[in-house]
Amino acid sequence: MRVLIIGASGAVGIHLTRQLTGQGQEVTGTCRSASRAGKIRSAGATPLALDVLDAAATRSAVAHVRPDAIICQATALAGMRFGRSLDKTFAATNRLRTDGTDNVVAAARSAGVRKLLVQSFAPYRYASPGLVASEDDPLQAEPPASAAQTFAAMTHLDQAVTAAGGTALRYGGFYGEPDQLTTAVARRQYPLIGDGSAMMSFIHLHDAAAATVLALEADGPAIYNVTDDEPAPMREWLPALAAALGARPPRRVPQWAGRLIMGSGLDMLMQARGAANAKAKKELGWTPRYPTWREGFRAISTIRA
């Protein structure tokens, strides 16, 4: 199979590239920076420079590669700094999820590529009440004003891809390599807010890539939650991650103080539901290497040792 991975040097993209080339697939991986081409080449793929926000360049790249499948993992998350407004934090990624997705869908249609998989997101999006949500459960209808554009961009991506017969992969919160989360936890900059009841669904980067590889064999349109087996409250996973990183326990702050830090985004966090992975496990035949964050965080600890 000829596979075009857009964003192949990113967190999921590079794991995905290694897994596909390890299977003997012919992979072309795009990146926006020439400095990242070597990373893609070392993973066994052919690098290709591409800014997916350039519609003409995207059409040209797809026509040149003539892929059997396109997997879009394009984000702009590296090095970003969180603030009170998620829309400001994710502004560049939101453009990739809207304009970038539209360009990829149009290029795939023009070249007759029928297999299209795109990175989406599961945490915080499902409406309350309840602890765990399936793909069929409703999404939040009124996200905080500071996150409205971000939620709209994710909804646009899901709808545009599935309308084109493709698959949206709603990943959980990534871990498995150093990133903003692990850095903040290691420095005690990620506090435990209130009673720590805010729910989170995680996924190890290896498992996110493995589920994506399996999704290449499934028919669309489809949406899958790609998360581990155990959505967990902050009071459980945050101290465990700190311990795995060899850091001191997280600081605790009352909910009113958390609101000063996060603004209206705190309500989104405190009301979040976990995401169920039963559909992906059943329909894709997927078994995570790390069934829960508990095993995954211990793996981080082993690597650090």
C-alpha cells in the first residue's frame, strides 16, 4: 500500500511512519520544515515538503504520490504555551483542522483517493452527564467562549472527513514522549484543582499509531474514540504521572484559584467525560499495548531509569 502521511514528523506521525514502514508499506511523509526531513527518512519513509494550508501544493503533492491512502496528522502543537484562551493557544491548529482538512479532502477527491484518515480529539468534547461517552453520544453544545473556535474546528474536521467517506480518529490525551504535559508535571507547574474529579482519557503514542494502522483496513465513514481502557479523574492520574517522572507530588489549589488561572475553561475541565474505546477495539480488532495509563506511566518510569 502507498500511504501519504501528512505531518509525519509529529508525535503520532513518526510512530505511525515507523509502524507502517516496518510492515513493508511504501510511505511518503510530509513536513513543513526541511530540518525534519531526516527524521522521516530515518523512519524508513520518503520525506516531502508540504504546507497543507496551501491548497494547490496539497493537490500537487497528492497527485505526485498517487497514494492508496492519506493519513492527516497535521497539528501545530509543538512548543505551544497554554493560556486562559484555548482559542488563542490552538489558533494555528484550528486552521489546520478547518482549512487544512478542506484542502486534504479536496485533494483526495481530485486524485480519487478513497481512504482518508484524520486526527481528531476526544477529551472534553462530550456533553454531560455521565462518566464515559461513546462516539454516538452528543458533543458539548455550548463550550466556553474561550474555546468556541477550537470546538468548532474539531467538529468541522469530523464532519468534513466523514462526509467524504473518511475516518476521524478521536485520540485521547497523548503521552509517551516528553511534551508540555510531562514537562509541567515534572516542574510542579500542573496543579491538582479542587477535589481532582476532572476526568481524562489518555492514549500512549504507540497505541494511537497502532489503532490508526488498523483503521486503514476498515471502511468509512466512521468515527472512533482511540483511548485507553480507563478514563480517570485528575486525583488519580496526576500524582501517578508525577511519581513516574520522579517529580514531587503536584501542588493542590482550590477550585476558586483554578478559576483565576483558567477562567471559564475550568468548567469544561471539571465537567469533562471520559471516552469509551469499545467501538475501536471491536471493529478494528485493536488491543492497546498499554491498556491503561497505569501501565503506560510505569513504562515511562522504566525508560527514565
